[in-house]
Amino acid sequence: MKIIFKALLISFLYGVIANAALMDDLMSDNSDMREKAKAILSSQSVENKLKNITALLDVYKTRQKPEANYAGEALSAAGASVVGPVLGRMKGDETADRSFYMGIIIDMGAEAAMELARFLNNDDKKLRIAAAVALIARNENIDKAVSVVSAYLKAEVSDSLFVLCLNSIGKVKEVKPAVITVVAEKLSDKNNLVRGAALRVLGNLGPKAGIVTKEIIPLIKDDIEENRVLALIAVSKIGEEAFECLPELLTLLKSENKLLVHNAIAAIEGIGVDPAKCVPALQELLLNEDLNLRASAASGIGSFGPAASGAVPALCKALKTATEDYEQTKILQALGSIFTEDAKAEVKAFRDKRKPKINKRK
């Protein structure tokens, strides 16, 4: 019995020493040594490999260079055995940046796809979500992965995985209307971070998110300023499909919050319809005391092209009083976009006036 015990102890100690030596080689500044160590790691028994993977994940989490980079390289090269432990970190560490861990799986080869697909049917809900998000990031098994994520988003209770799920939807190239509707439902979530994440996703979807414009309108008046800005950015990206937001945007032009006014102007530009209402409202801002707002207003007017011809006199007047190059440039660009005869004449006159005078020899 003693002999067996000694043999087991020696084997255990040998394994510990061997793993410690392997970790040293994996963290070596010598690239050849690291490559050899990665080959050994890939060929290890499942038990030893998992021990080393855990140790590498701990190093990777520190984000200390160059060790964290070396750990990431080793993990990406360790094969499908890495998938389970990485998903475990993604679902279990509430404070870590999950996308940081996900980077390991994204960098892995095709061997990770089958293992990730297997986790989509895991009994652990959070592991399923982590696998689905990773597959979406890798652009693999999209339909099934989106189905898993959408089912999770339909839940009544939001948690730290909600933002991860929402962000993953924003990376899908072809999103079905039913999924967009699920994302829009989160605009009324009590968690302002969830609302913000949903707005980012809808903005990234562009015109396709036009079907949920009505759900975005209340967020333009959200209690959180950041979410109001995100709503305006989303509207500007959705474009003409978000025309129902115009009344709110025109009202917002009268706000004293310059950040919101700037983004409201950008949203009006993005929508690009109803110049009869938009141009006069923007024209009023040409008299604002803030130079940047005046410049933004000029840009907004110019975005309507010839349809903004009624604003040419106001732009000409603003050009005469503008003292900064930035504002002058924006007004000239607006006049150039309108391109009516009087607008072209004003641009020419301004440029002629700025030309250096050349004394001709007698």
C-alpha cells in the first residue's frame, strides 16, 4: 500500500512540476519556446489541459502585458477544450468584460464551432447564452444562436447578460423583424443600461429598425441624458423610416441643452424629409449665440439641397456676420448644396472677396 501511495504521490508531484514548467515556457519571451509549449499543451490529457487552461485564464484576466497576450495566444491554440472554461468565465464573472474573454473564442479555428454549437443545448441557461453570443460574433450557426438570444431577451427579468445579448444582435447582418421587435421591447426596461444597449442596437440596424420608430420616440425624452442622445443617434441612422420622430426633434431644437440640440439637428439631417417644417426651424438657430450650433444649423439646412432655397437670404446674412473659418465653411457648404443662382452668386462673391489682390505691373 505504501508503495502505491508513494507512486501516486510521485506522479502527482511530477505532474505539478511539469505543468509549472509548461506554464513558464508558455509565458516565455522566446517565441520558439512558446510555440513548443503550445504544442505540448494541445497534446496533454484532458485533466492536465484543463488545469493549465484555468491557470492561463487567470493570467489572461490580469490584462498585464506581455503575459496576458501570451496567455491569450496559448488559449486560442489549445483546441476545443478551451470553449467550456471560457464560457464558464463569461457566464460566471459578473464584473469582467465578457467580450474580453470572448476574444479568445473568436480567435480560435473551426474546431471551436462544433463545441459552441453543442453548448447551445446545455441545461445551464447562461452557458447557452454565452455560446450563442460567441457564435454570433464568429458569424456561425446564426439562426440557432439568434433564436437562443431572442428567447432570453423575452424574459421578464433583466440581468447582466441582457446587455451582452442585445449587443450581439447588433452584430447580425440579417435580422428578422420579429427579433427587432424583441429588442424594441427592451426600450421600456427599468434598467437604463438595458435601454441604452437596445438603442445602440437599433441604431446599428439602421433603416431596418424603422418598424419600431414609435417605440424609440419616448426615449428622446428619457430621464437619462445619455439615453436621449443614443435615441437621437439611432434616429439619425434609421433615416427616413424614422420620420414619425420629427415633431419631437423640432421641439428639441428649442432646448437649452446644446448636446441634445446638436444631435437633434443630426437626426433631422438623417431623416431628410419635410423641409417645409424643418428648414424654418433650423433657420432660427442661425441667430443662436453659440457658434457651433449656428454651424450645425447651416449644415442641417444644406442637407435639404435645393428644397432649402428659402433659407438662402438667412444664410447670406449669417455669412456676413460669421468670423470663424469653421462657421463660414459650413455656411458656404450649405449654399453650395442648395445650388440656386442666388446661392451660387453669394458663394462666388465671398470667395472673390477673399482672393489675395495682385498688383499688376504698369
